[in-house]
Amino acid sequence: MGAVLPTDLEGTLVIIGAVGVQLSLPQNSAANLALPLDAPIQFASRAGGFTGSAPGLMLLQAGLYTAALILISMVAWSRRVGRRREVVIQAEGG
């Protein structure tokens, strides 16, 4: 989030807000599928002896979420670094 938003503080606040919203939702809510902690919460529920989704589905969901976050952060980082290079080149008179 820090790569997408202007400052690290804003990114941290967005992450805290997303976690807070997810923890306040019922576990069977459809919105949980779009939030980052669904698979880890499901794993913890199964470890505690409660029912949950199949472990393969939880791993797939966690993997897809991780891949999407990596892709988004790589694109945001490359755009941010590209802008900084332009500023440095312009400052050097190039």
C-alpha cells in the first residue's frame, strides 16, 4: 500500500482499516473473500477444530491474493521509480 499511496502513513492506515473491517465481519460473509485475511482465519479455525473451507482452496486463495499484491506493488514501484528518475534527470539538466 505504501507504494500506491503518497506516504507510508496512509498505506499503514489503509491496512489497519482493512484488517479492522475484516475482523468485524461474520466469518461466513461474502466480503471476506476479497479481504486479505480470509485464508489465514480459515486455517486458524480448522486448527482449532472448527469447520472451514478445504485446505487446498485456502492455499489457492492465499496464493492468488499474494500474487495479485506482488503484481500491484511491482507496477506501483516501477512507476514511482520511473517518476523519480525523470525528476533527477531534469534536475541535472538532461
